[in-house]
Amino acid sequence: MTDTAVNKKPYKAVGIDEAVGKALRDLREQSSKTARDLATASGVSAAMISRIESGQVSPSLSTLEALAGALEVPIVALLRETGTATADITHVKHGRGLVSTRFAGKHSHDFTALGFKRRSGLEFEALLITLDRNDDAAPPLYNGHGCLFVYVLEGEAIYSYGNQEIHLEPGDSLSLDAELRYGIKEVLSPRLRYLSVQAKAH
């Protein structure tokens, strides 16, 4: 059996200066800025920006920092084409994930870790939580840091946040600061399933 021929362009190694220039040009155009606009915002001359974008010079770290700040992107965005920046991705198939059980006094519930990332100054965690109604043991409430997003997939519950009580139903979502006491106060349906996503500085 013969393989089907596929036309492929030969790989061309891209130099760091050229790669940084391409990223800068793409980001500048995406932000609808001219070279002169970017020069005004960053303090880097329009002529220097043009030379960087054409790959003619190697910009200093302070220049990259000024350009990234003016474009409101992290410096790593200017290095995305160089192959020197690293990034991780986690793909969890349906029904998979790290399954755990949390015990709090008489109460227990299952949760599935769908994703966890930690990078400079930031921590992110996504959990799929399943609670069964139990009149004898209330779910625990929490105090934390950062921000929390909750999305209800199945069931109904009363959610406690500070002095507020919120009735949650399928399709409802909450976005909140985690510094106030929060959590499911009461499960109203036989089962509650919801997505909890928390991001915080560390």
C-alpha cells in the first residue's frame, strides 16, 4: 500500500529577533494601534518599533517590558513564537478526572478535580462537586482568598455567602470574592452537582 502524497512546506527555523518582531506586530495590529500609537504609549520610538518588528534588532528586557505594558499583555506574549516560552495544557475526557472524597464531621461528599494550574503568582483549580441530600449533616462552609465561580449542573440548593442566602437551580451561576464565608448551606434536591472554579494569588 502506498502512502498518499501530502504537500508540505519545509520547516524554516525562525530566529528569536524575527519571532519577537512577528509577535509584536501581530499584537500591535490586534490592538488596532499604529507604530506611532505604540511609541507614545510605551516610550519606545516608532523607528525602534519598526526595526524590532522587522527582526533587525534584539530588544532589551526593559524595552520588551515597556512594549508589553503598552499592549496590556504579559512579556511572555512577545516570546510566544520563539519556542523558549513554555505553557501547559490539561485535557480531561468526559467522566474522567481525579476523584476524591471530602469528610467534614458527619458530612462527606465526592468531588472530581478537573484541572489545577500554578504559575507565577497565580493558582487555579476547577472541581466538579457532587452532594447528596443529608438532613443529618450539613455541608461545610469555607473562608478563602481570591475569586470563585460556581455553575449548577443538576439539582437545587441554598448557597450561603456572608449574610446572604441564594437559591440555586440548574443553569445558575455565582461569581464571588472568597474572603466572606461561603458554601452550600442546604441541598434541596436528592442530588446536587456543580462546577466550582477558584483562582487566587499565592
